Amino acid sequence: MATVDVILREKILNLGAEADVVKVKRGYASNFLIPTGKAFEATKGNLRNIEALKAARAKREAEEMSTALTLASRLNKQRIKLELATGQGGKAFGSITTMDIHRALEEADKKFGNIDRHTIELDKPIKHTGDFEIPIKLHPDVTAILKVKVTASSEQGAGEEAATEEGGDE
């Protein structure tokens, strides 16, 4: 397969960022990257004008880093409380996943809603009560630590207690 060098105009996942010169298959370049304006051919003339793209890249990366640091400082101060449904004997009826944590963050503050749930680094779902520190990767260089307190909520036990109290009044 023939390959060509192209200069990227914007960040493309798993390929590169602005001003990167990458080698791609000729069909990918001529059928997708160049017609959509995501890249242009790496000719001698275009390579001389790459400085403007490098400046735009530096500006974008600086903005991303500053917003990630701001968000990380807010997340490090944030504490959320989640309830885990349990039955008699403290056995859990499910678990707390990244979706639950993401939903709780969004309810705590709307600004946390734009955090992608895939950046929440939860090794495995939480199936017991306690205090947890969960890392959230906001940027390749910035990771925030979210403090989560998981408590038990026994819905079945509460219904049984109410029934015994009613029976005791008679």
C-alpha cells in the first residue's frame, strides 16, 4: 500500500494533533482527511507555513491544561455520598459503577456533567460500604481524586421494622 505524508489541521484521535506530520495510507488521506479539511498534503511550501498551526496547538493545549487543573482542584474538594442497596445480613443487591458516580457528580454540580464517565478510573464496581478515593483522569498530565462515601440502605429491613411497630401498637 502506498503512503503519503500529511499535516494535520486539528487533533485526530489515535493519529496526532495540529501541526503533526504523519504518514497515512493514500486512500485515507485523499478520501477523508484532505476533503474534510482535517489535513493537507505535506509539500515543501506547506511545511514552511506550519508555525501557525503550532501556535494554535500550543494555545489549545494551554487552555485544556488550565481547565483540567481548575476542574481537578474542584473535584479534589468534592465529596459525594452514594447508597448501596443491601438486604438482611448486609448483602449487597448490586453495585456502584462509573455511571452512578457520574450521575452523582452531575447532580452535585452541572459543571461536572461534561466529565466523560470513561475518565473515571474505577477498577471494579463497588460492592461494599466504606470510604473510597476514586481517580478521575481529566488530562494526560492531570488526575483528580474524588472522595466517595458508600453507605448501606436496606429498603427491605425498613419495611419490616414499620410492620413490627404497627403490630406492637395493638
